[in-house]
Amino acid sequence: MGRRERAGPFREPPPALPATARPGPAPRPAMALSALQRDPAGGGRFASAVPEPCRRLPCALGVDEAGRGPVLGPMVYAICYCPVDKLEQLEALGVADSKTLSEAERERRFGLLEAAGDWVGWALQVLPPDHISACMQQRAKYNLNELSHDTATELIQFALDSGVQVAQVLVDTVGPAEKYEAKLRQRFPGLGVTVRPKADALFPVVSAASICAKVARDRAVLHWNFVEDLGDPDRDYGSGYPNDPKTKEWLRRNLEPVFGFPRLVRFSWGTAQALLRDRGVPVRWYGGVQGGTGSSGGHGGSWGSWGAQGARGAQGARGHGGPGGHRGPGEYGGHGGHGGHRGSWGVRGSWGVPVCWYRGVLGVTAVLGGTGSSG
């Protein structure tokens, strides 16, 4: 493991938020991760309570992620923070780059971080696979580096808004370190910012963030609730990385030729796209017949989706699918198909009845003369 660097001189912390502006206490760590385990596909933010010393003393904050490369499961960004004068105690807990630790060791050291909750805090942002793919496949390109930078920035801002007296930010780089550091310095001019390759092996507070992110991702994949009708779910995933033979075999076993993969899969990854292309049924969309046009179907934007279109050649009304893909009724078309979780996965239905399987950015099919919609 690389040498541990000392961060540069700490700047004065920003003024504390007034008590009335401070958010209420966050859930305890065990409660926060229990909420993630109940609904890992939903993603979102999870956080420990802010320790009282972190509201009063200058703090170091580390940023790292887990799950950037896999074709399966979420990507998790994490921050971990503690007072500057506690950094040696943090290192004494045995924090290290999570990639160098076994799963059991990561869990044990996360437990030590939880036990030190009176002076160590953390927060996570869990990005579900369908959200990642929706971002990468939207018309205005939004690549994984931009998504990573924006998520890290949001977590740093979350810590500041929660009353943490952040003085120094230490980040494991994504892309060129110098450019990323300049971007963060511009966004947070009052803070000392250090961005380094392999920062999780150089700075204890980044190592701690690395452990938080990896433990959270492992638990999310382990407790994944499949909404698809898979019977007894096949959880022999392998590592989840595209070059893992066990992962590739799992993708082959769980490819449904018409509707594609379960939501655990990042359908924008080349491995998944190649399997859909080679083993999936080609899907072609046609214009309206019998004198009419169905209305617009699945909307491709993130965090929401449009519902179904009408049928029988009439002008169908738009039914709003709402967050989480609720059904929206369309005129003459009965119920619309499932709108697609987070606006990224639509479904193709028959006679207005939704089905369980999903395929990346397909909309809803109307019947008896309506057009197929676009995702």
C-alpha cells in the first residue's frame, strides 16, 4: 500500500449554520444501511448522524466510490469525515483501500467506524443501474465522469449543509486529477481541496470513505429485490465486472429475448448491449394504422416517466407514469403499460396490460392501430 500523505495546511472552516437552518439528526448508521437493504434498487442518499465535534471543529472529508466499472448493480459514492485532530485515531482503526481488504475485513472495519460515531460521520449516494444507463443514453450526452463529479460535489455540499465544519476535502480522482481539483476549488473556494490518483491508499479519511462505499454496494447487490418474475432469483453473479466469466454467464442465463435484462443490469454497458444485439429479438416500431395515431409513450428523462398511449386508431391521451413507474390511463387504451422505473426502462405490453420484464429505453406498445412509443 502506498505512503500516507499529509494534506496541506487547513483553511479556516466556513461559518456554522444557524441552529434553525440545520437539518434534524440523520438516522443512526445501522438504520441507514437497513433502509438501503430494504430497497437497494431505489437508490438515494443515506447518512449517519453528524457527530457534535464535527459541528464545532475543522474537519477533513474524504470522497471515494465503489462500483464504477461493473455491469451489475449500483454505483455508490461515499464521504467520510472527522475532526482534523482525530485523523491519527482514524488511521489507528486500520482503515485502508477497500480493494485491499476481504469482505469480512471491510465489514469489521465499517463496524469500527460505526462504533466511533461520536467523532466520525459518513454519507452515501447510491446510483441505481437504470439511472446510470439513463444518464449515459440520453440525447444530451452525460458521461460517467460527469455523473461521478456531480455526485461527489453534491455529497460535499450535503456535508456543509448538515453543519459539518469542512476545512479540507481529499478526493480519489476520476479523470485527470488537476482538472478535477480545479473544478472542485472553483465550486468550493473556501475549502482546501486535494485530488490524487489512488487517494484511498494515501489518506486515511479517503480510505474510510472507500470502505463505506464498498460495504454499501456489496449489501445492495446481496439484498437486491428483483421486481421481475424470476421465480427463485439466480444470485450467482460473480464479481459483476464485464470480464468475469461467471458474470457473463449470469447475463446469458437471465436475458429474456424480447424484454431484455432485469433492472440489476446496466443496459448501457457494452457487454449487455452485445448480448441484446446477438441474442435478443429485434424490435421495430411502426407508424399508426386504421386512420389514427397513438400518443407519445415512454419519456426518456430520468426520475420519472410517461405512461401509455391510446389504441384503436384514436388520438390517445398521455397518462403520466409518475416517479417509480406508476401506470397512467390512456384514452381508449385501458391502462397504460408500466412507465419504467426512474424513466429509464420502459416495457412493451399487449392490449394495455403491463408485463414484468424490462428492456432498456423501450416505451409502451399500443394495440389495434396505435403507434409504438419511443423510450
